[in-house]
Amino acid sequence: MDPTAPGAAFDAFLPGALATSRAQRPWTPQDGALPALYLSHGAPPLFDDGDWMDQLHAWARRMPKPKSILIISAHWESAPLSLTSPFANTPLVYDFGGFARRYFEMQYGTPDASELGRLVASVFPDVETVHQHQSRGLDHGAWVPLKVMYPLGDVPVLQLSIPTHDPAKLLDLGRRLRPLREEGVMIIGSGFMTHGLPFLTRDAMMGKIPGWSADFDAWAQDALARGDVDTLMNYLKRAPGLPYSHPTVEHFVPAFITLGAASNPEAPVTTTIEGYMWGLSKRSFQVA
């Protein structure tokens, strides 16, 4: 095996990950509410990063395998609220460019998620309809990390669109989704703690962390550790490193859905993954 070939690290990772995923205990009602997650999702380069894949997979194994997953990705901004197709093995969305053909041929077939679709609709009784697409599949903000966390593809998954960037409205959206955690649904906000792709330099690609990325990450870490949701909500005025760390904000705002889904959004947050990829912070966390 050529260790420099696209996806070679994933090929080395997969056999062990399949074995541990098969052995993972499924969620039961006795487990209580599943955590809600915010993860920095990477893109195809995740499949070339063995350490990061190990971190994500180990994180998944520390929890019971969810009954189903509702994921909100930075890469689908749409109002009114919409859900991906519930049908089994719906084709994926390859919403990236400039990468090797290997990544455009990857698959992540998942089971029918119609039951999850009904559960999601049930928490929005005042909404005329949560639009259910019949053919839209998971985009890379969803299937890339999930292919690492749950490589068997044995968990039903739906993706929910981001209808707004307003932190208060996203916190409320998370609050409304909160009861689903008691039903064995894992709620995941998928973004990237810093995402200043236009401002990355060759030095950053070689491991030197840009000041704007480190500053924003440290600010977010401090606010999360203190449960300071008000500071986080005012990130456009208070966060250092803007607008370089987030020239557009769609990779940060899924965090507010995750926080809203917490039993206590103002409780201190546990960071599960930290560090950098190409100078971008991959800080990820979970809330109870």
C-alpha cells in the first residue's frame, strides 16, 4: 500500500474501526439522553489524517451507538427548515472540488430514516411543514465525519438545514430538538472552529498556526469552558481574529444549535478534540 495515495490512511484505519463499531453497544432508554455534539468536520483531507480519524472514532466509541443521528452541516443553508431524503442508500452530495477522484467515489449508505423524520416533525407542531427532500443526500459536512465515526453505516441519518445565522434563533432551534436526545437521537452541529481558508498561507499548511486562528480558538475555548453563552452569541463584536477566522460564519453557527440542545446551555462545555489542521482549529465538544 502506498502511504501517500489519497485515502491511504483511511484504508489503514478502516479494518480496526469496523471491528470496534460492530462491538459497540447500542443505545437503550436506560442510558438516558445522548449528548449533543459540535464537531469540526474536515473534508476529504480527514481521510489522510490517521490521528484525527482515531480521535473521532474513539469519541464515538465512548458513547452508546445512537438509534439515529440528526446532523446540521455548515454546507446546507436553507429556509424554511428542510431535511434530506429519508430513503436508504440515498446518493451522497460531493460538494467539494480540487481533490482526487477517490473521494468522489466514496459511498456512505445508511438505513431508512423515515422514523427520524417523523420525530423531527413532531417537535415543530407550529410549523406548517418541515420540507422532506426526496432525493437530496448527505453533504460532506455530514458523511465525511460520520464515515469515520460510524463506518458500518448502520445508523439512520438525516441532515437538517441551517435556516438562519442568528445565534438566538439557532439556540431556540437546538432547544426544540433537545427532546430527541431522550429518544436515542444524536444531535450534531458540524462546522469548523476556525475556517479562514482564503487567508491560509504556505506556512500554515506546513504547521505554523496563524495568529487569527489561535486567537479565535482560545477565545472560544475560554467562553465554552465558562459556559458563557452570551459572549459566544456576541462573537461578531467580541471574538478576536474576525473576519479572518470566519470570513463567512456558517462553520461556527452550528455550535449554537448544539448548545441549545444541551440540558443546560450555560453549563461548562467539555472539549473532546483540539489541535489544528492546515492552521484551522479542529476544536470539537459535547454537551449533556
